Amino acid sequence: MRTPANIAKHPIHPMLVAIPIGLWVFSLVCDLVLAFGGTSENWAIVARYTMVGGIVGALVAAVPGFIDMLSLPAAVKRIAILHMSVNLTVVALYVVNVYLRVRGVESSTPVWLSVIAVLLLLVSGWLGGKMVYVHGVAVETPPEPARASKANLT
């Protein structure tokens, strides 16, 4: 089932989601290094900047994701709406997280927000995988002759 937000038949949303996921996971790693003995304040600075980059990256990735969602059949759209809702919750958690850090909150709350957000990213990834691997979203089946000739090669 091809989705409308694509470049040369490649869906855009999956290309972009790696950016915020990587940045947010790395921000949590920075927090954990600092919490478990890191002595440089640079870990906190890098964590904050990677969070901001993740927020921007997620909002950019959300645009083609939303365009794709509008084209889905009702059964899959329910999963997509849940996927989107979880992702927007993650973005909101990181916005609050950055705000707390900029205000200089000296507690473990920002780190716990990061842990919760990354766990929610796992849930969101599972939902995204369900759309692709169970329902075939953004998966284009090759034409019959190509499948038949490929079968003859094995």
C-alpha cells in the first residue's frame, strides 16, 4: 500500500524518524553518564541540545507521517492515530524536559521524563512496525512477473 508522502517511491516518514529517535536516545545516554559519575557539565549541555534537535526532527517527521495517515483505511488509521498520539506525547514530554533544564531544575525529574519518553518511543515504534509489517503500510508489492522470476532464481 503506497503512501502519498514519498520520494521516488520511498516513504519519507520512516527516513526522518531516525533523527529524533537517535537524538533522544543519545540525550538519555548523556543523562545517565552524568548521573552515574560523569564529571563534566558538558554531558548536561549535550543532553539538552540533542533534546531540542529531537523535538525539531520529530515535528519535521510528523508532517509526512500525517499526510500518510490521511490516506490510510479506517482499520489502520486507528493504529496510526494511536502512533501519532504517543509521538506527540513524547514531544510534549521533551518540551517540558527542556523547559525544566533551562530553568535550572536540580532534581531527577528531567532524567525520569527522558526515561518515560524513550519507553513511549518503544511503544510508538511497535505501533509503526505493526502498520508496516502487519498491514503493509508503505510497502509496495512487486508485480507478478518480477516475483515469478525471483522465485526461479532461488
